[in-house]
Amino acid sequence: MNLGRLNRDGIRIHDPEHFAGMHRAGRLAAEILDAIAPHVVPGVETGELDRLIHQQIRDAGAVSATVGYKGYQHASCISINHVVCHGIPSDKKLRDGDILNIDVTVIVDGWYGDTSRMYVAGKLARKAERLIDITHESLMRGIAAVKPGNTFGDIGHAIQTYAESRRCSVVRDFCGHGLGRVFHSAPNVLHYGRPGSGPKLEPGMFFTIEPMINLGRPETKVLADDWTAVTKDKSLSAQFEHSIGVTGDGCEIFTLSPAGKFHPTWG
């Protein structure tokens, strides 16, 4: 298969026909996150949520991109409260009021669909709802900055200025990434930055935007399991992620929720 070309920044420029494969992969990932929503309730083990997700991936005839990735053995990452990202599913039971990010990546016909969104178990506290709203809006403002001629710095600046104007902080230790027929590739998509900085956006670029926003300070640390990243100050953290492709006049989102459930208070 023709996989497009690399530009001078080492970023792959995909052909127009490649968008269809990304839409198929992105839709399945989004459908799986739609389907898991009713199971996110107080008392459920995060390992059970992961088991359900893995079964859905297999039932669809797809492959989990994370099972076996660098030794990881689960079909999702489930990050609760002050866990920023890469939370490992386990026998831990959700408590009333917990907020959590569930991150899923599937492979469909060789294309990678990568998305994550927030959920709440039980009653959503006001400060957690505020953080979730700010994080979702940060993602959407970043996506709104995606069009040919803009730069990756424009995306990061849109996210950073909005989140910080709401007295939240942007995690700097993790970023979005290129994808397509690989899980991770150039570019690194920073969620902070200066307008006009970084490579220019070109039609055919595929990448994720996935801001992690904290109620407290931005610093994180990785626990002894070498995966789980938490806020150093134990403040709440939230994240939303879409996979997108740059078009001639803007972008297409590959991971839209078919059921309209991308935000936990929708639907």
C-alpha cells in the first residue's frame, strides 16, 4: 500500500484515500467507548471494564494496539481522579464520585484508532464537572486551530491560553502524536506553545490531540509500575483525546462518538 510521503519535518503526509481507513478505526474505538459508559458505576472493578472493552474489540474482528505494547497487557488505560494517564486496570473498585479517563486504541485493517474520554461513577461533584468542561473545551479549541498554514504551536497555544485562563494547568510531560498505520510517530503534539512555532500543518497529516488538564499544578510523576502517571500535588486531572486528519480547509475528526456521548454529561 502507498503510505504517502514524509515531509521535510519527518511527518507523514497521507493520501486522500487513507482517510477512509482512519474513519473506520476511529469509529470502532468511539463505539467501544460509547458502549462501556453504562458499565461505569460505583463498585465495578476497572479490570472488569477492561475485560469488556477487550471483548468488544475481539467481537468486532479488530486488534487491541495496547495488549503487548512495551509489555503492557491490557486493552485500555483507565486513569482515576489524580491519575493523569496510563492507569492500569485492576481489581480496584470505583467509588461514588470518581472521575476517570478511559483510553482505547484499536487496529482495523492496519489503521489505528485512538481516543479517550472522561466518565463519572455516580454523582459528579461540581469541581470535577468544572475540570471536565474546561478539558473538553481545551481539546475543541485545539482542534479549531487545525488548518493548513497554521502550526502545531498554534494548537498548543489555543489549549494553553484557554486552560490557564480558567485557573487550570496543562500537563507538559505527555503529548499527542502522529498515527496512521503505526501507533506513534512524528509529530509530537504539545498542548502548550507559542503562536506560529513548530512545523506547519499540511493536508494529509494524521495525529492525536489529547490535552491533560489539572486543577492544581502541572507537574507529574510516574509510579513504580513504570506506567501510571499521577499529579505530584494529588490534584484532579482530566483528559479528552481525538484522532484527526488535516484536510484542505480544516480537519476531520476520526473518533467522533456515534451516540453523542463523548462528554459524560451528554446523552
